[in-house]
Amino acid sequence: MVTAKGLLQYFVEHDQTIAAFKASRDQILASNGWEPGSPAALAYERRLLQREATGWFGLSNVFASVVGAGALALAGMALGASTVRHRRILLAAAAFAALGLGLSASKGGIAAAVIAGVVLAALTLLRRGRFSFNSSRWVRVAVVLLPLAMVAAGQLAILARGLISERIGELSLLFRWFYIRGAARIFAENPVAGVGTAGFKDAYMMAKVPIAPEDVASPHSWPWDLVATLGLGGAALLVAWLVWLISAGKTAASVIRHDAAPAEPASTAPATADALAIERRIIFATCAAAGIACVWVERTATAPETAVMKLTGIAAWIVVSVIAASSLRQTAAMLGLVAAACSLALHSQIEMTPVWIGSAAWFMVVIGLAAAGSPSTNASAAAIASGRAKFVGAMSLAALVLMVAVALVFVVKRARLAWQWQSLVEQAAERAVQVTRLQIRLQEALQAPTQGERAQQVERVCSDFAIAPPAGRDLAQWAPGAVNEAAAALWPGSLADLLVAAGMIPGYEPLRESASRLAMRLAFLPDIEERDRYVRVAIEESQAASRAGRNRVSGLAWHATVMLELVDRGLVAESDGIPAARASLLSAHEADPYNFQHAVRLAKADQRLGRSADSQQWARKALALEELARLDPLKRMDDATRREMNRLAAQ
């Protein structure tokens, strides 16, 4: 199902996305507050133009983790298939997942899957007796430690790349080394409780290596993510996870020893026809429910090819799941899950799969299944019969019920607030986007080849958006005024919704910034009523964004932008606006000391204030910090800014 989505993205949606972006490039960049050609805009365009499959995850590396591990698990299940037809279906599914892995263009994901594939081949050879497994204690120990070795191998690869430094051109692993160094420093400064799962980015800006060009919200390495964000609690969770990996290795060893030993009577009775029927109903209900939920969530963006993809994906999902469930009763199929666990363990040293909200649970389930082992090869049947096991099981169930109950209390308490908040934001967006749609439709109409066609298309636009027709006026001069009138009618309602939503979750910086941006755009409209109120709201909301608990640097930089824009438009006195902007930029520089953009803006602000010596110092600092960003060309200064900084530095 995920691979089908990836193929649709790669071959259909990518081209559509690029075409839509090129048609409205300036509006899209402006809606994010980016100037064309700026570092932020160039980085956005670079990411957008990459043709890669991401599934529903939004990240190609996370997608690669899932489909790579899935391909290995399906290939392993084919080993335990009861019929030739089932084996062929599972191998075809594995090949399909491998195709998705290739389309992800993730070097780390492909490498992890290939290495884990070698592990699967080696385990298969051991199971078939190509090597004497029982005669060598060291071989058994090596099999048990294989998943743990994946973790060590990933960390050693990052360490080696860090020691090589800039002597080679590869940057991906080098950046991971920078992330880990920053995470280690964060953990050293916050060893008990960490900085929280949402606090890593703010802390990393202070702790990172000066030449690291990126500010990330995660160290992209599961062990370091745990200890940096959760402190000692994260270290305890890491130990538990490593024990799971050792248990996965024990599963592989037990499967090989079981298959190498003389055949014994099965410890469990074969599944009955009724049990199989119930199992198939559960599989069908699970796949269908998830598919229906997917269709509902994406109902506003469903095209014919998307519908075909989902229906085909659900059908294939059900068929493969039924066959896989049957295959997993065979001990050999467990080797596929162990190989999948090895792939995930290795890739999680350089990627966010364990912490990404769409993949974290799946990641843990696959490794947990590998760690649980096969019922045919362990003493679970005998243990279940013991009184001690029953007591432990009852206590575990009671703990689980209590945890779920506590979680439900918090969820129910916050669910209504979250629903209201989301409804307000969506309502605000729907109103505001009408202005953008009107602007795009009018631009398309004005590009019609003849005057008659232009008039007809403009008439249709006026009818669709219920606005007054041009009535003989020049269309090119009338269109901007029509857009401004629509904005003046629709944006105040959007702003009101945003302000209510921002008050419901006061510390959420992005919404404060959005409300401030919209208020400022309202203040810039010609002949707008209540201009002073919109100016006040823009300032107040940007100040609230600068005081947010998370992503504070962005809020501080935005407050400075608001004050400077209002000064340039003559809506705030220069003597008030520029010192306020300068104070915010100073705070932003203190929280994000290696970002040359703050220094550039401080140099310009001091120049406007007539503080030549300070302007010279900030210009020199900006040039020095910009040199540290040499590892990412898109993070460098543009030529015009560099010339200005050189001029100020030499004054």
C-alpha cells in the first residue's frame, strides 16, 4: 500500500506539483515570507524539485526504512510459505517493496536494506546446514549479536566519517556527525530530564558545531535522540530497546537450532478452520478500516489515479497479509523479521524512523515481533501453563488497562479543544485561500490570447466568486483592485478565527506568526478600515511569537521583520520600530549564534540608526559566520548582500 502511494508520487504527482509551483511560484514563496532567490526559497525549491517517493510519511528516508524492512520481511516469509504459489506471491510483494526502495533515492535506506539482505542470506544458509551451526559456539554468539552489531556499525560509520571531516566530498554522514556532537553536548548539559521531545531544535542552535549549516529538530540517530530529549529516562528506554535487539538475535539462533535439530512433534495444535476464518476476517477488517480512514482523510485531494491506487493497494494488502499470516507459522519465516529488525536498527542510527509520528509505532512493532520469537521454537507454550506466567500476564494486562485508561482521560480532555482549534484554523485558511484562488484565476484570464476571450473568462471569474464585474474598465487595472476588495472582505474573518485559535494554545508560535502576517497584510491594503487596529494586532501577535516556548528564534526574527516592514510602510515611527527590531535580532542572535542572517540584519539596522561602528562590527561578524556555512552553497549569502556587507565592513 505504501509503495503504491510512492509510485503514484514518483510518476504522477511530482510532475503535477512542479507544474503547480511554477505557475504560482511568487505567490507560494510570498505566502511563506520568502524572497525569490533567498536561501530559504532556494532550499525549498531544491527539496521540492527532487523526484523521490515518500509515501504518506513526507520524508523519503523514513519511506525507505519502511519499504526496505518490508521487502526483507516478505522475502523471509517466502521461505516459510506452505505452497509454491504463496511463495511466488510473497516474493512478488517483496520485489514490489524493493522497487519502492529504489524510487526513494535514499542512499542510507538502500545501504541498510542491502546489508540486512546479506544477513538474511547468511542466516538462511546456516538454517539449511551449509555451515555447522551447532558445532561452533562463536557462530551462535555472532548470530545473537547480529542486530546489536547493526547499531554499533552505524555509530562507527558516523564516527569514522566525522574523523575524516572535510577531506572528502560526502556530506550526509558528516552532517549526522554534527547532529550527534550537538546531541552529546545537549545531554551533557541536561543529563537528568533532557530538553524534551520538542526542545531539541532550540537547544541544538546553541550546541551545534559552528560549520554545521542546518538547524534540525532531531539528531537523526535514535540512541542520541532518546538521551538528548529524555535524559536518563531516555537512556533506560535505549537499554530496553537494545535488549529487544538481542532477543531478536536469539530468535534467529533458536530458529536455526530448531531447524538443524531432528524433527520433533509440534508443541501446538494446527490452526483449525474456524481459527483461520476468524484470522482472515480480522485481516480484512483491519486493512479495510485503515483504507477507509485513508480515503476519508484525503477526500479533498482524491483524483481518479489516487482512487485506483488505494483500491488496488488495499486488495493486494489483504491478499499478501493472509498469506503472510500463514507463512509466519513456519519457523523459517521468522528470519525475515529478524532481517527487517537489522535493517531498521542500522538505518535508525542515521534517520528519524523511530521518532517520526507516522512510522514510530510500526518501527517498534516489527522489532518487537522479531524479539518475541516463534512459538514453535521457544518454551512459550509450557510457560503459559505455569502459575507464575499467568500471574505476570495478569499484572501486565492490568498495567496495560491502567495506562490506556489514563491516556484516554487526557485524550478526551484535550480532544474537544483540539477539534475546535483545528476547525478554526481550517475555517481561517479556507476563507484566506479564496483570495489566492481569485488572484490566480484573474491572472489566467488576463493571459487569454484575445480581448474577447479575456472578457469572457473575467466574467466567469466574477460569477464564480460573486464579485462586481469590471463594467468597461481596463481589465489589467481593475484586477488588482478586485483582489484587494476580496481580501478586505475575507481576511478579517480569517484573522478573527486565527486570533481565537491562537488564544486556545498560546505557546504555538507558527499560529501567532500566521495571525501577525495576515494582520500586517490587511494593514497594507489600500483604503482599509481599522488600519491602526491591524497594525497593533500585527505587532502584538509577533511579540507573542517571540515569547513562545518553542521555535523562539523564528518568532524573534519574525517580530523584527514586522517592525521593519511597518517602518518601511510608514505605519510605525522609525525611532520606535528600528530599535524594537534591533532588540529582537539581538535576542535571536544570542539564541542562534551561528546564523549569519541575524548579523546581516543587525548591520543594516545599526546603519539606519547611524551607529556606524556597530554596523561595521556586525557586517564583519556576518561575513565570518557566512564563511562557516561553506558546506551548503544554498546557505551562503547572495551576491548583493555580500557586497553590502563588504561595504559596511570596510567603511
